[in-house]
Amino acid sequence: GGAGALESVVVRGASPAGAASVAYWDSVMLARGHSAGATLYVAGVEEPVLWGPAWREVPGGPSARAGASLAPEEGGGGALLFGGERGAHDYDDVWRLQGGSWEFVPAASSSRAVARHDHASACAGGSLWVHGGRRGSSGAALGDMWAFDLAARVWREVGTPPEGAMPPRFGHTMAAVGGVLYLHGGYAVRGGGGGEEAPSAEAWAYDTRSGAWTLLGPRTESYRFPWADGPAGAITFPGEAPAG
């Protein structure tokens, strides 16, 4: 994209029935019913409607792997890739993607217990937080939490839920908001890491300052949200529950 900000977009030419457009960043995508006569007017220059930035490979990064995580750093400076597996080998390395290049972030101290794949990660409070996932050829599910101090570059196990309070899980997501980590979904494994796995609708919050875990959902109140399959599928974050 160009250096200037996009202030206005005007589509000129034919407007076929059923056409739909989506604009984001410096691209406009026109879906279905596209007319070859349609043009896009941006900052005094007409361009074809269907255009945008292309994918490109960033060389020199981590080795090929599956099940790694990529978490945006606080402040939007870059993103941190962690873990993953290849050929039943689990990785425990950290890489920073910033400004179109990769940088290896070596740990001053670590533990093979950190290595995993299909985990969840997020950045908060100057650390990269990693939860759950799987390890080894057996794919045993994990329920522990680790934090990688980005200044000291030291791993430490923190905030692991009490035994039985929160089953191990993998394939879930995690996001950080104001020092609180929110986990959702994935596959929960009852009866320990090698037990029976099933899709999870649970949402959990972990406060990185107090170390407290809170189960946010599913909720069982007798209301129904239009985006939930039923009351047990509704998840409400701190605050007032939506009406309806």
C-alpha cells in the first residue's frame, strides 16, 4: 500500500445486481456480479476494483512446522511465534516477526516442559503467555501455563489451574485485554491428558496480576442469545448481560 491514508473510495461504472464489496486497508474486493467497466477512484487516481497487496514469503525464519502459535506483541510492534511440531518433535523456540524480517529470540533459561504444539498464546505485561496444547507422538493434552519474560528471556511456569478445575486442552484460542487473558474453545480432555477429548464451548479468564482463573461460560441462565445455539452456548464477559 501507499504511504498516504485512504480518505475516500468511489466506485464508478456499472453496478451489477448482486454485487458486493468489502474495503480494508488499501484494498477493495468486489464479489459476484463484477463488471469489467467498474473502476475505483482513490485520491484522484482511477484503479481497477480488484487489487490489493499480495502474499510474499519472509525468508530466514523458523523451520517448517505445524501447530505453532503467532501472538501480536503489545503496542503492535511485531508478533511472536512459538512452538509447533514436525515429525513428532516438539519445538520450544521463540521467533519475532517485525518489519518484514524474522529474529530468533534465544532463552536465557528454559525447560523441555515448555515444548508443545496446538497450544494458545498471547502477549501481556511484558511476557509471552503459553497455555495447554499437546506434546509428543501420543499427542497427550496439556493443561499448564508458562510465561516467557521478554526482557529477562526466562521461562517460568505460572498460573496452572488446580487439578480437576480446568481440564487440559488443545486447539483453543487466547487473547489479552488489559492484563487479562481470555481462553476459548478447542478440545478439552477429561480424565487427564490422555483421556477422552471433546469440543469445548468453555471460556476462561486468567488475570496475569492476581493469578486467578474465572470460568466465564457456558452459562446456564434462562435467556437465549441470537448467536448462541441455546442458553448453555451463551458466554458473557464481565459487565451487563445482553437482553433478549
